[in-house]
Amino acid sequence: MPRTLFAAALLLFAAALLLSASLAQANPPQDLRNPLIDYDGFARNVQEVRQLRAQRRLTEEEFLRMAREPGTVVLDARSERLYRLRHVRGAVNLSFPEFTAETLAAVIPTRDTRVLIYCNNNFEGAPASMPTKAIGAALNVSTFVSLYTYGYRNVYELGPAVDVTRSTLEFDGIELGRS
């Protein structure tokens, strides 16, 4: 009998610990709250963007045609180091961690401007300048969501993975001997 009582008390104690831990996560202490970070808002934006992004993914040919049209900005949100090594000709670089309302406005004339995006995972055959990221961490997804969050609604994304040696897109960069 004492063993059963002890086991029941231990089980009750473990359940109380689990309950208090889940309550603590649901209601973080005041010192952990940050009004400048909104995970739930981010999650809502991801859901809002999902269908729009699916409709705005482009073939290589569509991307090339749209990039040539006046008033279109091709945005490379990769690091400056990778951009310098190789980038789509005509692209402007604003590294994703540097996105703010001000920095975006400096490279994209208006929120109605057509913006084309690409990332490392759109290209194969250039591992030094376009290293493949984990599929769930591809920069296109974060870039699309962030641009949407900042009010840019005319965003399109290169869809396929393109072999740089057979691509119809033109590239510039140190890796190619041209900046």
C-alpha cells in the first residue's frame, strides 16, 4: 500500500509540474514580453501570404521577361558577400537582416513597384556563391513574407531550381570575373 501511495503522489507531483510549465509558457513572465516581437502576427502573415506566393512563382522565362520590364526591381536578399560572388545581372542587394521600412524604401521606389526575388535555393552548380540551404529555411519564403509585412504586394518569386551553367538568366560577380 505505501508503494502505491508513493507512486500516486509522484504521479500527481509530475502532473503538477507539467501543468505549471505549460502555464508558464502560455503566460511568460513580464520581463520576457517584448512589444516589438509578435510571433502570432508573423504566423498570421505566413498564412495570408501562402496562397498569394503560390500564384506568384515564376518560370525562368517569365522571371527574365518581367525583369527586363521598366520599373521592375530584382531584389537579392542574400548576404553582401554572396551577392558580390554571383548575382542575377541587374539585381539590387539588400541583405535580409537589414530589412527595415527605411532600407526597403531606399531600394524599392514604391510599395506598388513590381519586385522579383530569388535565393540560393533557386540555383544549382555554384556552391561557393549560391550554397543550398535547408529546404525549410530557403530565403525566398522569409523574404516574401517580410516584403508582404512591410506592405509590398507586387512581389514575384523565381520558382524552379536552375542550373547556372544552362540558365538563360545572366549573372555578374567576382566568381565570373565581372562585378
